Amino acid sequence: MEASEASHQIIAELLAARTGQHLTESRRWRVNSALGGIFREHGISNVDQLVCLLAAPPRGPESPDLAQEVVEALLNNETYFYRDKPTFDQLPTEILPELAKRRQGSKRLSIWSAGCSTGQEVYSLGMLFADQAEQWRGWTIDILGTDVSHRAINAARSGLYSQFEVQRGLGVTQMLRHFDETPSGWHIRDDARRIVRFRQHNILGPHPGRVPFDLVLCRNVLLYFDRDTRSEAFARLASAVLPDGFLMLGAGETVIGQTDRFTPAAKRASFFEPHSAAQNSVLRKIA
């Protein structure tokens, strides 16, 4: 194995160890460009030199965690508001009304956005509830966004987006209704953020709620895992969804052939139910 290939393998193993993500051959091409900022900061020009720095002992307790900087740089934080809108539009028309019926007694709803990146998905949910404020009056809504990236979570907490970011997925009316333009960018208003919160979390760890969630969104995250890691992630997600709750995956993701813990929700693309709940639904229809 050539030195550069060995170095790429070390970087891939570092990413897998800290995030579970698998650096496939198809993603190797972007390693050098993704790490360009780190190369410039440390005055190096390639992955071999970076691996040497990673192997060197830290300069002191206050020195930056270079390994974590590398991992952060390699993570794909691609996201935008109301991503995959035809799929997202099923939330206010199909999924949330169904959950409202099931939770009418408690009037409480908890939602987890796993792998939320810089927060656009979470704030899309916040805007959705803000736009339906009368419908949800008297309810306690809690939306938690998590991501393995500390940098992404800090950006999400700020609620501040550039002109380019805020225009991706949002119309002018939505921008003006839910954002204030500031010298630093577009800042989301309280009506869409008061029910949301963020924390750093690895999806392969125990789920971040005290109790399972009514709805879990985990979109375009599992595709970065190899088969065994994806199976582990599905096990974690299964423990995070209430028996009569829903899991939402990305438009190109499915549970079919991946896990037996979930089954497709009837006539609802990209939504899935815990397996036992789906079985009970079928039995009720037969009865």
C-alpha cells in the first residue's frame, strides 16, 4: 500500500471511529478539498503530512483537537429549508394530524431531528407549527435537533443564516414572516424557534430523550453508514420511536432489506412505523 493510500485509510478509520460514517471510494475524491482549510492553517500540503501531525503528541492541554477538526471538515453538512418539499409536505397534511389524534389526551408532541446539520430542518418544523399556531394552541411541542458535529450545532443554535442559505427552500413571504434581516445575516424569529432546542449527539449512542419520541426525522444520514453500522443505527432509532410513532427517512432511503424493526407506513412515502405497530394496524383492519 502506498503511503498516500495508507494515510487515506487512517483518515477513513478516524471518521468511522468518531461518527460511524464510512468513507467510501466515491467520497475519497473530496478529502483533499474538504481538508484544505486545515492544510493551510498548519502549513502542510497533503494527507500524509496531516497524518504525521495527528500522530504527534498534543502540544498542551489547551491545544485544539486536530483529530476532531479533521472529522468536522469531512462531515457533509448539506441541508436546506423544507428539503425534499413533496415529502416534507406530508408532515402537516398526513403525519401531524394523525399524531394529533393519537395524542389528543395529553396534548404533548415530541420530535427528534437526528443529523440536523446547521438546523434548517428543525427550523422548518418550527415554522410549520408557527404557521398553524391556532391549531396547536394549548399543546406542548418539543423539537430536538442533534448532530455529531459541534460546529454544525453551534451554527444551528445561532439561528443566523446567510442570504444564500435563507433563500434555499424558502419563498420571499416565508423569509419575511419568520426571519429578521440583520447586518450579520437573516435571524430566525422567536415564533419559529421557541419550541426548538439543539445538542451534540451521535446517532449510534443512546437516544437523547428522556422518553421515546412521537416522530423521528433521520434524513440522508444512514446512507453514509456501511451495512452493519446502518443496522446498529436502526436499532437505536427503534428505541427512540414510540410504538405508535413515525420515523421519517430521506427520499432515497428505505427500511426494506435493511432492517425488520420498521415497516413502511401505508400510502406515506418516506415514513415508517415500528414493526409491531404496523402489525397491529393490519390486524385492526382485518378485524
